[in-house]
Amino acid sequence: MNSEYEVFRSICPRNCYGTCGMLSTVHDGRLIKVNGDPRHGYTKGRLCAKGYAYTDYVYHPQRLRYPLWQNPRGSGHWQRISWEKAYELITGKILELNQRYGSNLSLSYNKFSGNFGFLHYAVEGMFKSLGAHTKIKGNPCLAAGVDAIQYDCGEIASPDPESMAEAQLIVMWGVNPAWTAVQQLYFVEQARANGAKVVVIDPIFTPTAAIADVYLQIRPGTDGLLALAVIQSLLKKEAYNREFVLNHTEGWKPFEQYVTNHFSLEQASEVTGISLEGITELTTLFEQQHPCANWVGYGMQRHTNGGQSIRAIDALTGITGNLGVKGGGLFYHHPVVKYFPTHLLNHLRPEAPEGTREENRSIDLNNFAREALALKDPPLKFLWIACRNPLSQDTEFKLWEKLLGQLEFVVTVDLFMTHTAKMSDLVLPATSSFEALDINVSYWHRWVGLNEKVIDAFYESKSDLQIAQELTRKLNQLSPNFSNFPSDRTSEEWIESEFTPAILQSLGISHWRELYQGPRKFQRDLIPWQRQSFKTQTGKFNLFTILSKEEGLPALPIFIEPKRETGYPLRLITPQRLSRIHSQYGALNSLSDDGYPEVVELHPRTAEAREIRQGDLVTLYNEVGSYLANVRLNPTIPLDVVVGFQGGDTPINSLIQHQATDMGSQSQGSQGIAYYDVFVEVKKNLGNAHG
């Protein structure tokens, strides 16, 4: 046994802005410490609490160790089985369904962001290798915002987040980096040291709001109107960037007429909850502080008008001359993955054999249970779940329960026994990111890092790639040429195929193995959308676009009230916890930040009206479901809002009915989910509080 200390390079693969570089220390084959990697130019050797807790995560006593079979499903009667037996069960069902229906359309998967490593695309590649199947489309995180920016600019791209250090004004619209993007605060503080002002616009007085120069507590879903009100004020003062407007915009005249005539500042103040003084102060900052970085959080577009709101903020960024300027711009999302060929994701099966059904059918990830239940000829019978926990993260749990009752076979691949895993026939233990080689990129910064294999697999856990390869070999043994997934290609070979000459050149390396020495930064698109190069048909910034009109949306970035289709009085907002990413890390007691697993926050006056006191056990309820939690009184919460947090033993998403955002179909194939247009009532429970 090796008794020396070894240090490896790792990349955090979570659905997070950071995608942090890490140094993993191993002793006697065991991961003993995780630190930040100082060679990572964005994260610069810093981690969040979740990163430092990875040793607890990897060796947690609740982590899955072996394949488990449950019979009957949902009974809790689990039996340890071998991987060979697991593959026999899976392949037997796949082949039987293929014979029954004459295709693989009865097979589908539900997979998203539990691990963003490239080799986890093996799930999609495995299903594509089967020919026609029921594939997923959509994005639950940012669909409306991506569409909005593409309507305006022709493509989704954000400035280099490190350039935010050169801003003189940073406006955060519904983003809380103190909890969700702590690494970016380094660049925010650099800007402040050089005289920049920081404004936070958020319905919730967050830890980020507490350190801002200006905090504006806005009514949820009205950010777009505030942006338009600032534009109106700038027009009255003739304080907008005429050169940009005249030479680089499409549709200025109708947009100007709408902003000038459709509403008054007094009306905007009443709707948004921002005083006229607050609108004036924000207008003055946009007028005097250049360049300005507008940072839009993903939560802000989780309303039925989310895309329109982002278009309005984008318009404000443009007419103030802050697009294509270093330190300025609209900061939202920059998918570095788009530079890569992503061969696993795009693996294609050759022409289907004669007599088979060749057409895939699609199902919306954001409305999965409802659409799956409606499938006919054939119905959905087999579901593979990986890198997701839909019974915590999705909506309409009652439909999910109905779907799980209808399915004939459910496989979940995970590290822990999640809510979803508990309702599966077969649970397969997955490796952690420390137990498999991979490449990771960010959807925020431009750094690319190698994730080394640090330790051996935990007990009998396997990676998505390994499972796909072994399952393919078993399928083809039983039915020759059933799958064409490359079952013998190594992790290194898959990674090498991603690094085209253009990518290597942009990273300044000659071979991907140079990443063993440290992450590298893409040198392309550091300031996207130079003023002469918008990717629209006209090459200009679209204040008016016929593309959105063709989708039944307004051609202009106008304000539309978010929908409210219920009589319940309190709006439910469900942000991320400080110590969680959705339901991930929920098993780690060392990261508990609440004192008890389920907690909601109310204004004291909202609570008093319902005879509720600090620590009381309450029920949140609406027409969809109910949720039990303890109350924490918070005088900064708006009177008509209740704040609950994602994760926990009882998912708060049980209260959320599917409701679509206004945009998302153009870029993601389906609209997003309006998670924040949910309304509830709260009542006090008789009996003792939790804990």
C-alpha cells in the first residue's frame, strides 16, 4: 500500500457558477483533504463550504455501495444484487419491450445536471445508440433567459466574468452570490476597491443585499418594468447612448414610443414597489457610472414573464452603451461546452434496420410526468434516471406518482438513496467525481479543467460511462448489433476526441494532457458582441424582432404582469440554500445551516395575522399539495411572500404546479418553469414544533 501523500487536480462538477478548481490530497488510497487550486485563474484557490466538505460526501455512511433491487417498487424491501444480475434485469426488459412494440420508443431517460462532466453524456449516448427512443428536451434552469438574449443578440453569450472587476457600476438583478456564486465576489470587490457602486435588486434581503451600496426591494416578477422605467427616465434626460441606438439597434422607434407613452413613472413605482426616489437614484447611477455590469440571476426569469423581463434589462444595457465594452454587459450565461464537439452527447446511430421505427419522439423535461402519461403507441414503460432527483426538483408530484405506478421498470443511478431512488425498481451506485477521469467546463467563466481520477471507486460504484459500456456489451451479447455504443473506447480516448485543433489553439496548449499541469482559459469571445457583430439577421441589437412575434410573443421587450391563477394570498419563493444545490449534500449534517431540515420564513406581521410565532410548526398548502415546516420570523421578508428552501426531507416542490415561462422553445425546445409564480396559504399546526 502506498503510504505517501499524493495530490491530484479535480474540478467540482456541480450545477454552479464556480466549476471550481480543486487539489485533492490522498493518503493510503483515501481522500483526506480537498483544497482550492491556486492555478485556476477564476477560483484562485478558494472553495465554498460544500467544496471543503467533499471528504464527508465521498465517505458518507449513507452512500450507496452496491446495486439494489426493490420488489415491489416503493415497498422498501431492498435486496443487494450483483452487477451481472442488474444487467440481466435491465437487458431482459429492454429486449422484451423491443419485441413487444417493434421499437425502443417505450424507453426513455430523465437526466440533467447532477454532474456536468463530459463523460456523463454517456447516458444520452447510450440511448441514442438504441435508435428511435423517447428522448428529453428542455432546460429547467434558464430557458426563458436564453431565448430572450438570443432574440436580442442572435446568440447566448456573456462577457468574461473576470472583467466585472473593471466595472464602475454592478447591478445584480435577483442574484445572491454570497450564497450561490461566492467566487464572483472577488471580482466584485476588486471593482468596489476601484470606486464601483454595487446595486442589488431583489424581493428578498439577501446576504448580498446586506453588503450592497444600494438595495431595492422589488415586487417579484416586476424587474422588467423597473428596467423600462429607468429607460424612460434616461430618455427624458436625453442621457442614453445615441451612437449605439442610431447605429446598432433594430426597432428603436417603436420601442421608444412604447417606453415613452405606455406607462408613467408613478405607475411603475406602484407596480414594482420601488419609490420614485429609488427609480431616480438608479437612473442617475446608470447615467453617471460607466461601464455597467448588469448581472441577471436565474431566479428572476422563473416567472411567466421572465423572458420579457430579461429582454428589458438587456435593452437597458444596450441603450446605455454597455454592450461590447470591457467591464460592462449583460452577465447571464456563457456555455463553454458549445465550443466542443461533445461526441458522447451527439453520438448517432447509423441507419436503422429495415422495418424499424426510425423517428425519435421528444418529451419535455420540464413537464415530464404529464407528457409521459399521455404517450401512446407505445406508452412509456422503461425509465432511466441519472444525475437528477425529479421527486425533489420537478413539479406536480402526484402526476409523478401516477407515472411511476404505470411504468414497468425504473432504474436510478445515484450516490445516495434519494426520493426518486426510493421509488425505483433498481438503484445502481454511481461513482463520485473523485473516482473517474473527466473534463469539466463552466457555464459562467472561460476556464477548462481536467478532473483526475483520485481514488478507486467506492465499493461497487461505477461511472455513467462504465455502466453504458458494460450494458451495451450485455445487450449485444444477447441481441447482436442491438446497440452501436462504442463499448471499448476508453475515457482518455473520449476526452482526446473533444480537443480539436481549434480548441487546443484557443487554450494555448498542444495536447489535452497539459491540463494535468493546471486549468487553461479560452481566449475567444472574451468580450462578445462587439458593436458591429451581433449574430442577428441584421447584425444589430434587436429591440424589435419578428422572430419572437412568430412565437406569439411581443416583438418588443414590453412589460406583462406575471400570471396569477390562484386565490391563495402568499407568493412562494424557493431559492437555493447556502449549503445545498437542490437536493445535493442533504445527507451531510456538517452543512446544516437551518438547525432543522424544513424551514420557511415569514414577516412577523404575516405570521401574527395567522397567530403564528417563531419556531411554530405550520402547514403551507394550495390546490396542489401541502408542506410541513417550522417558521423563522424575518422582518425583511415582504408581507405577501413566504420563503422556503429547496432540498430537505420533504421537498417543497410538492406545492408547485407546472406553469410555463414565456420563452424557452427557441433555444431549449420547450419553455421553462415559472417556479416563482406559485401561491400558498399558511396555517399553524397543533402540536409540537420540529426538534
